[in-house]
Amino acid sequence: MDLITPEFGLVFWTLITFLILLFILRKFAWKPILGAVSDREDGIRNALASAEKARLEMQNLHADNERILQEARAEREAMLKDAREMKNKMITDAKDEAQSQANKMIEQAQVAIESEKKAAMAELKSHVAGLSVEIAEKVVRQELSNKDKQLKLVEDMLGDAKLN
Amino acid sequence: MTLSTFKRTVFTVLFLSAFSFGFAKDTQEGGDDEKFDPKEMILHHVKDAYGMHIATLNQGEENELHITIPLPLILWTENGLTTFMSSEFHHDYNGEVIVEKNGQRFVNVHEKVYVLDEGATSVQYDEEHHPTNAHRPKLDLSITRNVFMMWVSMILLFTIFLTAARSYKKSKNGVPSGVGSFVEPLIVFVRDEIARPMIGEHKYRKYMPYLLTIFFFIWINNIFGLIPILNGANLSGNIAFTFTLAAITFIITTFSGNKNYWKHIFWMPGVPVPMKIFLMPIEIIGMFVKPISLMIRLFANITAGHVIILALMSLIFVFKSYAIAPVSVAFSLFITVIEVIVTAIQAYIFTILSALYFGMATEEEHH
């Protein structure tokens, strides 16, 4: 029976020992140990969080870089395109200009040639007319120097008139 | 585990060597013809005793030697405080050696000190072997072997955990070394597997020191109980020890009980009124049954383990044959290995149930 009857002495000493243990271990062991463990866990959690943050930042940075690169590429592309267009335009413009210039020059030349030709023709005509009158004068003078010939001419002319 | 085993061994040896061994002639235990009584032997090992008996050499011979650590008896009697060492009984626990101190005569009857009545010179017994002419002292605060082992365990716990705490302080990044790295998983286990799930994230911190202390206190004393040379330092298998711890758990539970807890005991919400009245006495009984179950569970488990091991060993003496020895040793080895696991399991169960009761007492109303 005394196996299952608590002895007061042992209860007393157990209580005292346990309270001493609890007090000293709480103050000098559990508090520092639990504090250190939870500090470390917080540290690890923070480190993981900041690593994750850094990773995200890196990702953002990478995305930014990619975007900037893309933009630069697009810009270069656009610039090249502009330059090509400008080159083509300049060439076309120059060609057109040259063409119109040439056409104009040709036209002017043609006009000049025409007027020169006309002038030359008019001079030639007046020259030929003068010559013809002179020749005709000379011929007439010669032809009409005798009466027979004059008559004959008249007759020829009349004859022609009849035939008509 | 090897480290802790090694330290335990070294510690035990150091401690034993610090004490003067009491050597004395055996006066009452007879020779070979005495009948072996396993029940008495087992009960003597399982129960408390005034001296720390280590071994008996040359048993039954002329030069019989008892190796014991004498421990002080502290008694409060009619004549006031009386103290003497347990070695004065000369290993007698049959009430035959009478120690005269402070005008009184003391005898040791089955490891309980009795004060002989005025004029009595020897103990008389009734049929149930209770002394008739002697009484217990008013107060017996003796440093028994259980108290002694409890203090050894206390010193060991201080050594382990204060060293561990220092190793945290020494390291700059809060990473422990040595003992600290050994005990940290256990401490974290108590926190994450016992306190947090049972009590809850918000309130568990307050109970951590108590839970950690009972866990390691019970565990280390369970382990001490298994060391053969300590000869049944059966502290955690003693009802007084489990009673005290269960009572502390009960007190903490009762004082941390919130409105919700008391409402569930006296006026169970969510059931009809007749049921509330019916449940009230049951819940009130339950309040006390919980710590009582804690007390009995630890006591019975540890004591049962000791009884089984001792009973198996007794077989050798009951059959008086060496042939039975290998069987006894094999079986008790098997049981001892199981007991090693039980030491941790029982400490764990006591702690987790205490945490569960605290959790129930502090649980908030939820609908």
C-alpha cells in the first residue's frame, strides 16, 4: 500500500527541487536558448525573404535590360529604315531634278534651234528673193532686148492660157 | 547519444568517488538457507530508501561488505529536529538496529523510520507486520536515495543546459556548439511538436519553461532509474514524485483557465439544459481525473518496467540455477531496451498532456 501512498518528504523535496530547477533553467537556460533559436530563425526567415526580394529585383532588372535592349534594337532598326528611305528619296529627287533640268535644257535648245532655223530660213529667203529678182532682172533685160522674143513670150503665155 | 552516455558514466563515477563509502558488516541477512522472496526484493528496489545501496560483496560470508552512500535523515519529532546518517542503521531495515538520538529511539522498518514509544526496547508487530509500539515521526524530510538522485539529476540538468546556454552566448551568429547543438533539437522538438500544436501559436511561449523543465526532469530521472548500479533510484516511478508534478500541472491549468474553460466545465455551451446539468459533475470530476491520470500513468509505467526487469532477474534465484541466467539476462536486456524507449515516451506523454491541458484551459471561444 505504501507503494501508492505519496510520502510527504519526497513530495516536499520534489516540489523544492522542481521549483529551483524551473526558476534557474528558465532564467539561465530556456530564455537564452529559446531566444537565440528564435533570433536565428527570424534571421533565416529574413535572409530568405531578402534573397527572394533580391531575386525579384534581379528579375526586374533583367526584364528592364531586355526591354531597353529591345527598344534600342527597334530604334536602330527605325533609324536604319529612315536612312534608307532618305537615301532613296534623295536619289529619286536628284534623278527627277536632273531629268527636269535636262528636259528644260533640251527644250531651250530646241527653241533656240527653231528660232535660229527660222531666222536662217528668213535670211535665206530674202537672199534667194533678192537673187531671183536680180537674175530675173538680168534675164528679162536680156530677153526683152529684141521685139521678136517679146512677142514670142507673149504668145507662149497666151498659149498656156488657152491650154488652161 | 554516445556523448551523453559517456558524460553520464563519468559523472556517476565522479559522484560516487566523492562520497565516503559506508562499509559495514551485515547483521541480519542470513546465509544460503534463507528463502528468497522476490516480492520483497522487488518492492525494496522499487520503493524509496534512506541509504544509497550500491552493492553487497561476499554476501553471506564473514567479511560481507555493503557498499553504500550514507544519506542524512532529517526528522521532526516530539523532541524537535533530529538528524543522523543512514549508515547508523547498518543496512538494517527490519527494525532490529536501534539508533538512539535526541532522547529517542529510531528503527528502520522496511525503509520507514519509526520512533519507539517511551520505554520500548524493541519493535513489536501486529499480524500485518505493522509496528504496534512505535510511530512515525511528525515530519520525515530525510534525504532519501530518491531525493539524492533527484539532486544528482538537477546538477546534471544544470550542467547540460547552462553549458548549452553558454555555447549560444559564445557563438556570434547564434549557432551553438557541443552540448548546445545536442540539446537544441530536443528543445525545438518540445516547442514545435508539443507546445505549439497543443497550446497555440499565441500563448505557448508562457508555458515553454515549465514544459521544457518537466520534459527533461522526467526523462533524465527515467534514465537514471535504468542504470543498474544506482540500484533502483526509482524517482519517476515513485508516486510522490509524479503526484507533485501532476499537482503543479493541475495548479497551472486551473490558474490559466479562462472564461471559456470554466464555462465548458460548469455550463457546457451548445447542449440542452438537462444535459448541461448532467455534464457539470462529469466535467468537474474530469478536472481532477486529468492530473490523476498523469500521476498514475508515469508512476505505473516506470514502476512496471522496473518490476518486470527485477522479476526476470529473480528467476535465477527462484530456480536456484545458473542455467536460467542466460534466459533471464536475454529477456531483461530486451525489456531494458524497451524501457530506454519508454523513458523518452513517458516524458513526452507527460509533457504533451500537460501542454494539452494548458491548451484547453486557454482556448478561446470559437463559433
